[in-house]
Amino acid sequence: MTSENQSRWDEGTPVPLYVITGGPESLAKAFDLVTLIASRAQPDPATQPEQAAILSMCEYPLSVAEVSAHLSLPFSVVTVLLSQLVADERVEAIAPVPVAAYPDRGLLEAVIHGLRKL
């Protein structure tokens, strides 16, 4: 191997994103930025480094946006990694509560007003 080829693969050389994700992935699940990710398993020695980092950092639930920021990887790459972990049941994806599920603001104010009268 020449020194020119060796310098291309030094530690500081960025890794192409398709290497991290395992190539094109058409089965990636749809995640929102605010979907919470919680680990269900510990990383083992055979786990890919990025996925091991996700398993370690998500012992306490983190949003997909936070995971992406901590790993310094694009959202699209993180969703592929998370899809693989969800399929293997190593993490749990907790969907955000839809706005329609929240009670009406007027009802909450009426309850608060009633409680203050007690």
C-alpha cells in the first residue's frame, strides 16, 4: 500500500454515510424529531459503534433530534440506524402525544377555577 492510499484512510478521514447505515435502506420507519427512543438492551461487542452509542445514551429516553445531535449524524442516517434497532427490539420508539389528545384549554381553566373555589 502506498503512502498516498494510506493517507486516504487515516483516522481523520470521514466515513461515507452509506457505510454507517449498511447501504440504501428502503425499510426505514418514519420517525418524528420528537419521537422518544428508549433502550431495551445493552450494546454487545458485535454491535455497530453508532448503534452501540444509541443504546448507551438512550438508557433515559431521548428524542430522535437529540440522538442525531449527540452523534453528529444527519436525521436520515439516525432514522435508518433506529429502524434497525427497533426491528431487532433493542430500542423502543415512543410516539409523541398528538395535539388532539390534549384536553381543551377552556375545560382545564374551568377545572382550575373550580378547584380554587374549594
